[in-house]
Amino acid sequence: MPWDRNQLAERAAQELEDGFYVNLGIGIPTLVSNYIPEGYDITLQSENGMLGMGPFPLENEIDADLINAGKQTITELRRTSYFSSSNSFAMIRGGHINLSILGAMEVSQDGDLANWMIPGKLVKGMGGAMDLVAGVQRIVVIMEHTNKKGEPKLLKKCTLPLTGTGVVDRIITNLGVFDPTHNGLKVVELAPEVDLNEVKDKTEATILIE
Amino acid sequence: MKKIYSDAKSALDGLLVDGMTIAAGGFGLCGIPENLIAAIRDSGVKNLTVASNNAGVDDFGLGLLLETKQVKKMISSYVGENDLFMQQFLAGELEIEFNPQGTLAERLRAGGAGIPGFYTATGVGTQIAEGKEHKEFDGKTYILERGLRTDLAIVKAWKGDEQGNLTYRKTSMNFNPECAAAGKITIAEVEEIVPLGTLDKSAIHTPGIYVQRIIEGEHEKRIEQRTIREA
């Protein structure tokens, strides 16, 4: 059985280490915060200017001045600090954040990432993604293995405009866990009951087998 | 010099010129100078270049200036919340210069700090790097990005005083301190102008030297994504 959204997030949470400062992207990556291992001291950074992001608020706690980078209302914790955007990206660009978990449209086998634009169609912008992949110590991508038409998203070379080159350290899809290398994608783990032939069928990138 | 003005319209008096550049604070709809944006719309000034992380939503924030086609060009990192923006852009009516969010923040910070350019690894190998100087430091490639100063900056703070000292509340700080420093003239709108000496002097985020005019305003503080958890 391929992993569903929540199982993807749960698997991605295994990438956390005690004491990490972590930036989670918008979408499925946000769900990772539901699966932080018991006893781990994890501080979530939100690039709009906050360290120590808390859970979503109760109805009576909603504060328009307190949102995350996805513009969702959130809460603060006792450890929380607030700062300006340039300060926020100083900690990102300066390599102070241990891990970022992001979504992707395409990833290449040597770790190029495309997740911000489809020319002529989707013009939203890169937000903080280019800064994150350039500056954060480790980049993990979580994504569906194929697009809505069933076409591969793990490619030899990305076709969409890039967010960064050679920046992805690990890819977690609904089918398994893969590490980009110069020769192809190394299979780290497969989701339960997913076999390698299915992965090969649904991947354009070279799949390396140990 | 008196910095306090009675409202947004009077604070903008004599400053607006067609074709000018404006830096606007805010992240999404959080911490945006609502009153000043509305007054700029009412002024009818045209052909603006606006540096702001986002472009508001269709009927609020900087979206108001798009509705009236007063904006020629946006310098932003993310405009996905605004359908009108997308339409105008795809129709060729609006220019967009996408800047990575951290690069935009640093361009404004650098501009305000008198730094004309800086090198960053952000965007290397992407279309953002095209046409920019590349330079290697310690074996790693960086691109040159320019500091950004604007003719005018409009910012939103929580509390301010007659000297223009500002404090921000929670994540509504975001780009406001950088914009305040980057503007050749900066107007701040605050929720409350407090008596001089009552702000905690060790907790002032934007010292008054960066602020030439200040107004008190009413703020709707619209929420884009109201997310809650169950009790």
C-alpha cells in the first residue's frame, strides 16, 4: 500500500533529530508537525518571522497578527521569538536551520528541484523556497510520486524552471524514500507492499539498486 | 519637526508622483499599511513600481491598487493569493519581478543600510541568476543582488510615538522594518500613537530616524486562512 498524505508526513517526521530547528513548507510538509517523536525538542521556524511555532489556535485564540508562512492562523509557545524578514532569512541563508521539508513539482535524480512555476499557467512565485534550498543544512522533499495524469515527477532532468540545483538530499513519495546521487536515485526504502517494478514504471529518473 | 499627521491622505500630501517606487510592508494581509494603501488608491497616482512580498488579495491590501491598474510593476516573492494579479500578468498588463523572499528582504535591508549590492547563493542555477554577476567565494558560487531603495515606504506598526519610534506585534513585523529603512521617505501607520517615553526603549524595533511621518489608523486586519483546532 502506498503511503497516504498522513503516512507521508509520519515517515518524513523520522528525518527529525532531537534539538533540530526546522522549517516546514506549505501543504503536506505542515502535517509533519503532527508526528514529532515523543520527547524530541523541535523548534519550528516560520519564515515570515517566528521561531517556536505552536499549533493552530482555538476559536477564541485567533490573532490576526499571528500567522505562519502559509498565512494560516497559529499560536505561540513559551519559547517563541519574533523577528523581521531579513533576520528570518539571515538564519535560513546563514545555515542555522537544520532541516527543511518542502513540496515539489519535479525533482531530478541529481537533486535539482522545481516547485515554483509552470510557465504560462501558474505564476505564483517562489516565496522563500529558493532561499531555503540554498541555505538550510538538509533538504527533504515530500511529494506524490506521479502527477494527476500519472506522469513521473522524478526525472533525469527537470523540465520546469528550477528552484535550486543539486539541493535535494532526500525525496519521500507515496511509494518510498529515495536519495539523489550523481548516477541516479538510490532506493532507501519502499512503502509497504510497493515493489520495485512499480517504482521503475512510475519513475523517469534512473533507479539505482544496491 | 512634527511627524504626526491626522490621517493617511494628509500624510501622503506632496509625496505621490506618477512612476514612483514604493516599498510596502506586510506578509500576506498581516501587517499591511491598510490605510495608506487605500489613500494611495484614492489619490489616483499611476505607473507605480511596488516592492512588497505579496500583492494582497483581489479586494484588499495591494489588490486595491491592481484593481484600479495603478501598478505598472510588482517586485514580490509570491502572488498566488491574487487572481486579478494573475489575469493582469498573463494579459501583459502588469510586470512582475520575482525576487526570492530572503533576497527581497535583504535587498531592502541593504538598500536602507547603504549597501548597493551583496552576494547570495539563493537562486544560483535558476532563472533568477540570469544576467547577474556570478562570483566564487571559498569554492561556492554566489550571485550579485542589488540593494533596493524606494522613493517612498509605507509600513504598519503596532505602537508608535511622536518621534516615529515603532514597535511591531508578533508576526505582523515581517518586512516592515526593512521597508521603513529602505524608503527615502517613510510613512508609518500604527494602531496607537502613545505618549513619548512610554514605549519600552529597549524594545523599539524601528528607531524614529527611519520614519518621517506617522498616523494612527483603524485596522480591519483581515485574516486570509482562518485555521483552528478543536478544543
